[in-house]
Amino acid sequence: MEADGAHRDGASVRQLAQEAGSPEVTAGRILRELTRDGYPHELDDGAFTVRERCASPSG
């Protein structure tokens, strides 16, 4: 997530994986899982950006 936070305009899974030293498949899986939890945000072009986690209606 530190790598993602450095790219306020978004960064691709490939770029974030390279910067984090992780396999692209692993980085993509983690990013998509975190996106389902409300953090980060996936843009229409597939890039990811950091945003504050949205509060859930129950919490």
C-alpha cells in the first residue's frame, strides 16, 4: 500500500508489484481484495489509487 500511496493519480498492478517487489498476480489479488473492503479504489482504466476507507453503514 505504500507503493500505491505514492501514486495519487493511480498506478497499474504491474507498476505497484514491481515497486513492492511482489509477483504481479499476488499484487493484483491483494489489491482487488482490499478494493472489496473499500480501500484502495480501482479506476476505470484498471489503475489503483489510495482513498480513505469508506465507513460501513453498520459501523
